[in-house]
Amino acid sequence: MRLLIDEAAVQTGAPITPASAQFDPFAPDYVADPYAKLRTLRESEPIFYSPELSAWVVTRHETVRNVIRDVARFSSSIVSDPLRPMCPNARKVLQDAAFNVPPLLVNNDPPDHSRVRRFMGTPFQIPRLNALEPFTRETVGLHLDRMMAGPQPADLVKGLTWDVPALVLFKLIGIPASDVDRVKGWAESRVALTSGRPSDDEQVRLARGAAEFYQYSLALVEDKLRHPTDDYTSDLIRLRDGDDAKASLNEIAGHVFNLLFAGHETTSSAAANTFLALLQNREQWQRLCAGEIKASQVAEEGLRFEPPVQARRRLVKQDVELEGHKIPAGSKLFIMVASANRDPQRFEEPDQFCPGRPDVQQHLSFGAGIHLCMGAPLARQELSVMLDEVSRRMPGLRMVPDQALLYTPNTSFRGLRKLLVSW
Ligand code: HEM
């Protein structure tokens, strides 16, 4: 996460077209339903320049996929930069806190990305992830017990989907469950800082949160160095074996800092978005409860239909031509996964929620190529367990009609904040 960067604003000479003015990811109608607007844009101007984002917006599946995979021409270095450059007071907060998270995975390029991915990926393997499954199931069960013992209607986000991915990730990383609320709060601040439009005062507050979050990650790694346990962080420290050439302790702390954001907020959002899609398409819910479709198929279609990570950023390394547009080196791209996943040239009836569609794996919700999400197997496991257990224990689940559906306005992440249900 590069927070201390100075970014130039609007690219000079970039064409301003009708789509440039129409696209505002913070507009209430876009936040309510980004897909309708993206459909119109994809049909009229599949690539356009957005002065709002100082970036070219790319909407077609084929082009989005090609850009993500082409690490020679498109760099990931800007992926986690704040959309709005930090104001001087916020920068000072970070400098005073010696905030220093180096590029590691998501915002790194080869060859260094390859070293870090090899190192961090070695202990992040299927056996460690599979070993978490019973814990995930038990945690889901306890949350459902609590919810079902309480009044109806209840909020499924608060009662289940918000906590579970954080608790599972904490178990993996080796963090006490009592810290869930603190870390969740920091992760939300990070979304606002990097993908929102915070005022200067908000930036200062959010920067304080980022600094605290970073110090927390450093302290965790130091603690695991002294008292290793059976968790992923301790695995990394053992694998490092005191050798900074493999990975420094600050890199491990930076990775933990990143995971404590990437590894639960996304899965929480995916779960909430998928339950909403299911309950809005009741026949699919009934098919799941009747065992006609598998939880894993529902999870995969949920990821395609309402991706929690809606957009990624890339920096153009050399002059390129994309769909006839000449885009100079140094330009930024906003690649719209949310649009790619609904592209009719890739998916039949893309606006229908159809678990079991044969080509669902073509969705780009976990990215593609060398940056393919490292946590995808874990996220899939958690989503399947949640869907399995809720459909087994609450087959009568219904959403409260006419409730307001709330999403936090930002450019890149989409997660339903509340889902009132009865059962
Ligand atoms: C439904 C849940 C999730 C979604 C939708 C998601 C999405 C993504 C996407 C789109 C990328 C690629 C970013 C890019 O190309 O710029 C990514 C990368 C990554 N994700 Fe996830 N993620 C999820 C869950 C997780 C979990 C549970 C973890 C770990 C516990 C995780 C860890 C990572 C890491 C470490 C990377 C960087 C990989 C690299 O650059 O080599 N993610 N994720």
C-alpha cells in the first residue's frame, strides 16, 4: 500500500466524450445499480477516459481479461494507491508513525512479485486451508444458533456474514477473536482511504487508523517471532528462518496488514451479496434447499453476478492501443470487473442470476494471471459453508420486503451493509 505518493491529477489531452460525463461511481443511482449504467457504457463506449478517476475505464470482458494478464505492458504498482492524493496533514500522520508497507503482492510487478508470491504462497496451501473447514462450520453454526435464538426479523450481515470471514482469517493468521471489531473497523477505513472520496479531515482520521493497523501488524509479527504457534504467520517466520533475502520481518508484517484487509472484507461482501441475489431469486434459493444445485455453484455465480471487487487499477507502462484508442505510457486504467462479468459477449443472459451456468469460471472476480487471488480457495470454502448451513437450518429464509439496500459509495468495492431477514 503506497500511501505516501504524490499523484498528478487529470491526464492532459485525454479525450472527453459523453461517457466521460456520464460515469460517476459515487452517484446514488450508480451505487444503487452499477450494472445498468455499465451496460449502457459498454454498449456505447466500451473504453473511455474518466476525468473523475483520472483514468481510462475499460468495460469489455475480453479486454479486461487481456489487460489483467498482460503484466509486461500494464503495471500493478498503483493498485492500492489512494484515489485522492493524501493531504499534507494525513501524510504527516503516516510519516510520524514510520508507516512503511512495501509493494508485496497485489501492487507489485515481476520479478519481485514472483519472489514474494513464492514465499508467501508456500505455507498458504490447501492442507492449511482445508484444516480450517471444521472451524468455519462451527463458527457459522454458533452464529446461526445465536441468530435463531433472537428476535425476527434480524440482520443476516450483522448476525453472520460480517463476522465469519474475519474470524476464519484471524484463526489462519493467529489473532485473538476479541480483536474482530477493531480490525474490521480499520479495514473499512482502508477502503474509504484508497477507494473513496474522503475530505482532508477524514483523511487524517483514516491515516491514523492505517498507522494503528500497521503498528498492530508489526506487533503481531514480533510476538509470533518470540512465541510461534500453529498459524500462517508463524509458518512464514519459520520459513524465513532469519533470512532477509527470503523476506524481511517488515514484509511479513506488511503482508499480514494487507491480508487483514483483503482476506475478510471481500468474503463478507461476497456472502452478503450472494444471499441477497438468492433471496431476490427465490426459485434459486429453493433449488439450493432441495439439493438441486450445490452451494459451491451458488457461490461461484454469486461472485460473477455481484463481485465484491468491482474494479482494479493498472498503470500503462508503454504506449498501447486498446480497441482502437491510443493510450500513452503513464496513463491509468480502471478495469471494470463488474462490467466484464456481465458482458453478453462472454455470458449468456448475463443479468440473470443462474447458479450452475457452465462457463461461470470465466468470471474475473478473483482476477487472472499472476495476481490471481491467493485466497480464492479459502473464500470459496467459506462461502460454500455459509450457504450450506443457512440453507440447511433456515430453509424458510426470506428477506423483509421493501427494505433499503445500502452500499458504501466507493469506486472499487461492493458489499451490502445490511440484509433484514426472517425465517
Ligand atoms: C470473495 C472474496 C475475495 C475476492 C472477490 C478477492 C478478489 C481478489 C482480486 C480481484 C485479486 C487480484 C487483484 C489484481 O489483480 O489487481 C485478489 C488478489 C489477492 N487476494 Fe483476494 N479476494 C478474495 C478473498 C481473499 C482472501 C480470503 C484472501 C486471503 C486470506 C485473499 C488474498 C489475496 C491476495 C494475497 C492477493 C494478491 C495476489 C497477488 O497479487 O499475487 N483474497 N483478490
